Amino acid sequence: MRQSATSLTHWRNLLRDRFAIAEPWLKPTDQYASHIPKLGSDFVWYRVIEDTPYVYIAVDEEQGCRVDVQRCEMVIHQFDFGRLVACLSAHFGFDIRLERRPNDPAWLIGVDSPLAGVAFPVFLQCRRISDAVLFATDHSDGPFVLIQWGDEPIDDRTRRRLEGHDALLLTLDQFASLDERGELALAGTARNRLKAFRNYHSPNIDAAKPNIGFATPAGCTWPDVSIRFVDQHTVRISVRDETGIYLYSQMGLVDARNRQPTKQWDLLADFAKGYGLMTWNSPAACRKNKKRREVLSATLRDFFRISGDPIELTEDKKGWRCVFRIEPES
């Protein structure tokens, strides 16, 4: 899906048997193409002209005649990538995280974090499936999810690459369709395969404490922990020799109702802005922070598996300080 905007006829030629899959995501613009191809041909092009005000026709300049083409076929259609990713995110439940470069055979569109400490990158195929799989395996250390446009045949080498990473391949046209409201609907088989994939790669844990947590080395205490914000949704964590980058959802600081960061994540960010210190003079100071701090402390204890209070009162009892090191986004 390298092209982003062109005439509907050109989309048909580019996508061929995959056009029906992509058509729901093609959004018409108010612009007309200057030329359109002959349907099914890569070499014959027709010129689009404005015959009378607001009336456009296609002309075969070599034959010197008008070509019977429907108006919609000459209109430039934009691929609505954002809507597709938003629909996929809403139904699969992954966090949107876009990394798009025009020549990449696959695009990273999100990170699936079913549990804290467990994350699977989600890729969308853009070119041949063999190239997309190679790209995904080169950019993933472990299991990943790759969404394929159509049922393109996969050779043995590509299949071995997928199996070597325990990857999940989902084919969009088999598992997704648009409902009456124009929203993406996933077939039950897609949900079942994704659920099985998540369960297979998630360790058995205490149901009362579903967060897997950070791989904290034995014997560590809170002063060994260092947290630095990478952006508003991500932190880099270091505990002695163990390091990792985590989304708020991976740390258990996600609102289950809307998958947005919780107030406790916001409080953690406020502590970072004060380099671990918050007093009544801090911009984010408020009485509601008392309960939020209690919940945040409990979540951090579960995530790091370190006992004791990670956030304690200052010596003058007029503020709080993080026992661990925390820094804001640089």
C-alpha cells in the first residue's frame, strides 16, 4: 500500500485482486486526476479534462475520442490510513504507535500489551508478504503480529521466518469487514487466534495480580530503580543491569474503559517534572493526589516486585519524594 492518493481506476489497477479489500478505506477527495489508466492496463492512459464547468470527461488522445468512464473513477481517492489503524486498534485492543517510511515493506502501527511487561509489535503489510515478513523479523526481537492484506501465497522460507519468531499472521480480508455503520467488524476466528496467541506468550501469573512486571534482579531496592520519560506515553526503566522501554499500559497504568493513561500515570509524570519531588508549591499539587499516590505506590510495588514504599513523605512532612530516581522527557 505504497500509493496514498490517486484515481479510483488507478487504485483498481494497482491493487488488482486486493482492491475489494482496500476499497472501504479509500476516501474520495474534491480533486480530479489529470490522467487515468485504462482499466487493467499499465501502459494506456487517458487524459481527464473539464468539458463544461464541473463536468469532467476522459479522452483517448491517440484515438481522438471520448472514453466512457464513470465520474467517480476520475476522482482522486485518498487511502484513509488513520481510520484503518484506529479501527484495528479499537477491535484488537493494541496501542497505536506509528512508524511509517514510504519505502518500508511493512509499517509498525502499534504495540499489543495484553499484560504489563508483555508487548508484541503490530505490523501492517505494505509490499510483498515475503518482504514484509523479513522487515518485521528484522525489527522484532520476539513474537509479533503481522496483518496481511490478502491471501497472498507464502513460500517456505517466509513461513520458517514466521515460525522462528512465533509470529501471528492475520489476513485482513478473511477476518475483517465493514458493518452497516461503516465500522470494522472482526470475525470470531480472528479474535480466537489473537486470544490464543496472547495466552501462549503470556506466563501463568497470579490472577489477583495480573501484571507481569519488570524483570527486577534479586536483592534490588527502590534506590536501584531509575525511570526516565521518553515521551508522554513511554518510559525507559533501568534497574542495575536490566533495562527496557515500557508504555503506560504495560505498567498497569491504563484505564480499562478507554485505554488511556490513568491519573496515577499523570502523577508519575508530575513527579518526573519535579525530579522526584512534589510539594504544595508544585504546579500539580492537589488534595486528590493523596489517594492517587497510594494507588501508584501499590502499582509500582506490583510491577517491580520490590517491597517498601516507593514514594515517601519528605523530612518536613510537607511533600512527597520518590525513593527511586525519576526524570522528565529531555
